Amino acid sequence: EGLAPKIVELVGEYLQRLKERGVSVLLIEQKLTIALTISDRTLVMGHGSIVFEGTPDELRADKTVRKEWLEV
């Protein structure tokens, strides 16, 4: 089921505050909404290997990776 939307929002705000303080966080997440908002760098794994590494904007622009690995 996952977390309630309000809890997800609170977690996102907390992670953003950590980022502003210069704290690095390794976030492993299936839902990209928060991850792409607060991340400086993103990695996508498929079948145990890294299939993409770049910025959130680069991931948004990479139609091949999105289609192959992120779309349901």
C-alpha cells in the first residue's frame, strides 16, 4: 500500500531539509515523485545492474530509459 500522501509529503520535506544542511542521503524508492524533486543525482537499476546514471532532468529527458525501466 505504501505511505499515506501526507506522510509522503512530510518525508519529502524532511529529506529536503537534510539536503539543505549538506547531508547526503541514499534514497531507494519506487515512486519517483519525491526522488526526482530533491535529488541531485539519480540512478536506475534493472536486473541488478545500473542502467542509468545522471541528473533528474536527464532522466526525465531520456525516453528510452523511461519507457524500458520506469513506465508500467
